[in-house]
Amino acid sequence: MKRISALLAALLSAVAGAAPLPYDKPSPPDLAGNFRVGNDFNTNLYLNGIWEIAPTFKIQKEMPAESEFYPVPVPSSWMFAADFPIASPRFKRGSWGGACTYDGKNLQEFEGAWYRRKFIAPEVPPGRELLLAVDRVTIGGVVYLNGEKLGVCMERRPGLWNITDKVKRGAVNQLVIRVDAAISGEEKMFLGAEMTANVKQKATLRGITQDVRLVIRPAGLRVDDLFMKTSVRRGEITFQLRVANPQKLTGDAGARFVVRPYEREAAVKQFPARLKLTGEEVQEFSFTCPWRDAHLWETDDPYLYQAEAVLDRDGGTVEHSLPRRFGFREVWIDGREMMLNGKPFRLITLPAANRDAFVTSAKNHLLPVLNLYRKAGFNTLMISNEYAWRVGGCAQFYDDLFDEADRTGWLVALPLGRVYDINWNSAPQRAEWLRMNRELMERYRNSPSLVFWSMNFNLLGYPWDLNPYAWGSDFKPADSVSDLGRKRREAGESEALIRGIDDSRIIYHHAGGNYGSMITSNFYISWPPLQERADYPEPWSKHGVRPFNAVELGFPTQMDYSRCRDGSWMTMGGAEPMEAEYCAPYLGRDAYRLQENRYLKLIDSNATDKVESNCDFYNSYQPYWWNYNLYEHAPVSLVQQLVSPAYIRVWRAYGVNGFCPWVDERDLCGVGFEY
């Protein structure tokens, strides 16, 4: 998000101290003070700020009356109304989003809202055009300008409209966006191996959840996309250039790729090229140039460049793109090793649940978390798979994350759309799947910290992917097991489509067993003896032929402390936790002495009259399970410390390529290490 950090800080301060809100009216129409990024040819002018909102309990097709609108920040979500309160006496702020009400009703149950914002359009130089970009509305939106409907957009279909001839020059214009966020039905969750579950669809985001911008760009020949692919092994850089040519020009044009150190003026390299325009509205070009003395991007020396494309025609410059940040580095797989710039690298991964653009992805939350985990030895971020592609589940705003990762040397795995999100046999749905993935990939693929594309979350797993001898023998179950034949075919087809967009990164399938470029496993093995746990990778270390990455690793997890042993989190989450009983083999009588009274009280008072999987069923929405963090309890923390070295030290000695402790930093409590 652009230029809302100070507002966020003020809002959090106001929430904490119950102070008056830092706004009581919408931002002025004059955009002179609004954040912008630009040069003589291209400008992004952000309309973020204080808009007005009229929430509607049900979707309302007619625009509400003038008296229904009240100030609210944009971007924002009314599901996070405690952090983004509405400046209205009808709004009652609670301590968190689920406790906020509007007209006495829970605001998280509202299915719609109307937003509006007034602005004075900027001057547009000759040869340029003015566009309106609505980067993300969750879940769907209808956009109006001065009473005229421009079109619709959705959470994974951004809106972009040419408004050059629709705005009032030098006068106030009104932008209105109707957000429709009703959701119903079920979706399938792949929990790993053969376990699947149908869950009710539920929106965790509703609102205008990314930037709204005015875009000034050339009306003729222009740069539509620029991707820098670098090769350390070959000592070269490839510029993949996509050019928009709405005037359908033909003939020759010149191109220059200007490379500078990031955020500096002096150019260090210029690479000239010639374009042959054929009259197509969109053309793609690729130019490979030698570069053997580049300053490499390394995790301990994350050096950054920026590149700009300049287009010349008829003796003059017609386009100069905005800079794109990149780093000169190369990743690949060599046998059992993952290589970065010719050196093996290992992963200890943080699962980053960056589901919204305002809290989990915002810098004021993100940077302290990254600094904390860095001190614990983590070096990799795995952006959450589970919610990233759910309807109404994620803003997919990773700009701040990649800005920090690129600058500080984190490695990142980004999840792509799954084949089971659509009917894979439908050609139109596959085309839409590819478009959504392409847009996300093109937004972030110049980031050097992005080294993995993660695909098909939990689709390809099978029980034997926990067997260490299967890792060592490269075992693959028969196609008839858990319908793996069909799943592998679809996974292979989807991977080929992704490689057509970007083949410069390592692609893996999350919890895919021995399928693909590396072995990946959701490694939850509960309570084996410590020595057995430590020596699991031994067969792989002797005979494995590809990297092994435990993309989810139980240290153990909350479910391992559950009385229920049926392997399904849907029932284990409601079974009585047996903290002391599972800790006692490691801690003896101290496991009972260290239990807290508040924990014991919850265990005594939280049971229901239900029985599932031969276990007493508890109210799993109470804090003892999901919100009452077992990892904060002394018995559990001490056991985690005993188990951790089996992975941290011994697995490292076996050469394991990486693992992701699931799901809490306290899994590594008290252990100092580097991996």
C-alpha cells in the first residue's frame, strides 16, 4: 500500500488509547499531495486515502443516499473495522474486527458496501492517456465514474479503464465503487496424502483491498512488461520485453535497456537493441547480452539493480519505462543440491500467512516478525498456500514483503493457483487459471529473493512420503493409489504452463512426495524415539537422487498433544489435549507439576456431550486449542527444546536441503543455531 503507513500508525494509536479518530472527513479532491511514482512518460498517481463508505447488510444495487456515507480509509477491509474504523456514530468499534458493529449488527456479516472518492484529474500531456486502475476489490466490484458505469472487477481480475475522454478537465470528478462480497457454498481442502475435506466458504476479506491509481502513460508505443533473466553460469542477462502497439505501427524501432544500481542515478550498463514492429497490438521480444562482471545478489550480500527500457522511433524517444528492481543471481538443482550462484544453499523456512494487505503484509507488522525469525536462524519465507487462492481469503499483496526480502537476503517461495481450484478439463477455465497466475508472476518475478514457485498445495501427497526409505529409493506409488495418475497428469500440465511464463526458478509441488524436481513432504510423525527421528534422512543421504524439503515439519504440533489419533485435524482439533501425558516421557513428573491452573480449568469446563473417534469432544472454538497457545506452556516448550536438535543439528549433518517448522516460532524456543 502506498502512503498509508502514517495513517495506520495513527489509527493503531487511536485504537489503543480510545482517542478520537485522525479523520472526520474525506480526503480533498486536489491530488497535489498524493503519493506518486513517475517520470516524463509514465506516472502512477495513487487515490489511496480517506474515502467514504456506505455499508449494506445485503448487496444493494442502488446507490445509497448522501446521508449514508461516512469517512473510512482505503485500501481497507470492513472485516478489519477495529483497525479501519468508520467515522460514524452508527459504528461501534470493538477490540477486534469480529466485535465491531454497524447499526447494531456485526460488521463482519455485512455483504456489501458502496465507496466513493472525489478527485480533480491531473493534466495529461499530448501523446499520453489517462487510465483508472483498481488493483483489487474483494470479492467483486462495479466501478462508476461521474455516474457512468466503467465496468466490473474481481479479486483476481483487476480493473483498468481508459478515462482520458471521460474525466472532467479541471473539475471535480466522482469515483464510486460498489463492493459485492456475498459468499456461499463449499470448497474442497486438500489436507495432505489422501485426506480431503469439504469446508464452508467464508470470506476473511471484504472491501477495496489494494491500491486505486490514476495511470498516465504513452498513448502509442509503450513497454507492457520487462523481465530480466540472469545467468551466472553463462555470464549473461536476457531482457524479455513485451511491447504494446495500439496504433499497429510497422517498421523499425530502437530499444535501450538502462541498468543502474538500485535507487541511484548513474547507469552502469546500457544494452542497445532493435525492434521489428509487425503491426500486432502486442509483441514480445527477447534479447540476450553478455555481462560477466555483475555484482551478484547473495543472501549475505543482497546487491540490487534496476532496469528501465527506452524506446526510440523516428529520431526521438517515445517511451521510457519506470524502473524495475532486480538482482543478478541464478538458482538451479544439481543432483541432491539446490544451488544459488554455484553454491549449495539450505532452507529453514517460516510459513508466512500473508493473507491481508493491512496487517500480516504491512511493514509495521512484517519487519519486526522477520527480524525476530532471522535471529532464530530462519532464512526463507513460504507464503501461505492454504488461504492464498481461496475466494475472499487473501489480498495477495506481497510488495512490502518482497521489498524487504530483496534488500535483506531472505529467500521466498510463492504459491501459485492449484489445478483443483478449477475444472482442469475445461479449456476456458484453464485459460483463466493461466491468466491469474501470469498476472501474479509478472508482478513479482523480477524479485531476486523469489527463488521458488510452489504449486498444487497438498495435491500429490501419499502416506509413504513419510517413509525415509521411499526418499532414498525415489519410490513412486502406482497411478491407481489415491487417483495419483490423474493428479500427476494435471500437475505436469500445470507445471509446463508455468515454465512457459518463467523457467528461471525452482518449481516444486507442496507435499508432492517424490514427484517433480524435489522431494517434498508434510512431515508429521508424532512421537517416534528421538534417535529414530534424528536418523530419518540417513537412507536419503546415501541413495537419494534429488533434494529433500520437509515443507511442513511437526516439532511436534498441537495435534500431536491430542487424545484423538485418527490423523484428521477436523476431529483432533476438538479432542481433549493431553499436554502432561505426552510430555511425561521426556520430563517425568515435572510435566504434571508445570501445568498451569488456567489450562486445567479449561480442560475441566470445556467438554461437550459429543464423542468423535472414540474421544470426548470439546468446544474447539474455546482458547485451549486454537487460541490458547500450547507452545507458551512450560512442559510443551521444554519438550520442543529437546526435540529441536534432532532436526537442527543432525538433519543438517545429513545434508537435508530444508524444512519448515510448523507452525510456531516457539518450536525452536531456546535453541541457537544456523542452518
